Amino acid sequence: MKTVRLFKRSQGFTLIELLIVIAIILILIAIALPNFLEAQQRAKIANVRAGMRGVGTAIEAFRTERGVLLIDFWDDGTAAAGERWRTKLAMIGRNPIAQYQTFEECYFPLTSPAAYLTQLPIDPFNDPARSVGFGENEKGSAFIYFDNDVLNPDKNDQDHGVDYYKPNIVLQNLYGAVPLKIEEFGLLSVGPDRKIDADTSGTIRGLPYSPTNGTNSWGDMVFRSSGIPG
């Protein structure tokens, strides 16, 4: 008697089944990807705020030891800046009587001879290849440092380039803007939209970022040494 062996025919996925699986995967990606990108952006924003606090602490330590602030981007090109560089800043970096070319140059005195910072601060939202809104030669990777320093005693120029922090009743009513106090400094990140934000006239720069408008909304993130919210 012959033994008959029965073989069960194996069946693969049909084309329709494969298309359904692919469609489900794409739907899941479409749901998960925005949340993933949003979480990444929130983490980057938190890192920026923590980074600015760390740099602010380094600047305060420097001020305690040297008795002066750094030279910001709007005090360079002056005899007073050159004198501070010679007498207080150990002549680190270029003589600021020749204007700075990048935001990083403001921070060079923090790196030597005493290392108040182990490395120069980086704003992950900044693009070193282009101007972020101040002027064609004002660019870099670092947070933008500005202050209300005795190098410039003009009471009408308390922002040193960040117009939002000048005395302005309209801005104070709209955003709660408070001008920089004497000897106060600030650090600015261009924020998720990667440029210095201005009002509709284009003349008031440095408007504040708020995550309530959306994580990727316009606005600039600011740290102030006084502790006043930016």
C-alpha cells in the first residue's frame, strides 16, 4: 500500500494585506513623528536656558574677580573698550578697538588665563553663516551678549543693540519690557525661528519668545543677570 503524504500549501501575504500594513505603519509614523520632533525642540529650548544660566554664572564670577563686565558687540571700536582690554581683560583675543566680527569674540576673556568657561557658549538655534538681524558683520554661533555698561553712559541706549530693552512705554505695556539696569547684562538666543525678531515696523528688535505661542513660534530667548524674566 502506498503512503500518501499531504503537504499544506503555505500562503504569503497578499498585495492588499501588505498595503494595509504599510498604511498602518505610515499612520503611526505620522502620529508619532510630530510628537518626537516637539519633544526634541522642547529639550533644545531647555538646554538653551540652562546654557545661558551657566554662561551668566561665569560672567558674574569674572566680574567679581576683575571688577568689570565683558565688552559687548556695541562697545567695540572705542578707545574705552581698548583700554579695558589692556588693563582688565589680560589682552585676551583681538584688541576691541578693531570691531568684533563674531559674537564669540565677546567671550574670549572668559577662557584664559582663568577658565571661567571650559568652552565658548553655543546657541544651537544660531547660524554662524549668516547675520541674524543686527547687521551684516554681526553673526556667530554664540549667545548674543549685551549690557548696560559704563563704557556707554548714554541713558537712551541701555540695550546696546537689543531695542526691546530700551525705555519704551508701548513695549512695557504690551510685553512688560523693563530696560536694563546700570551694570546689568543679558544673553540672547535667537530662538526656534533662528532670527532676531522685530515688531511690525522692523525697528524694535529682541521681542520675547513664549512657548505658549507654540514651541516653534517667533521670539528671542533672553537671560538677564538681574533675574527679571526676558
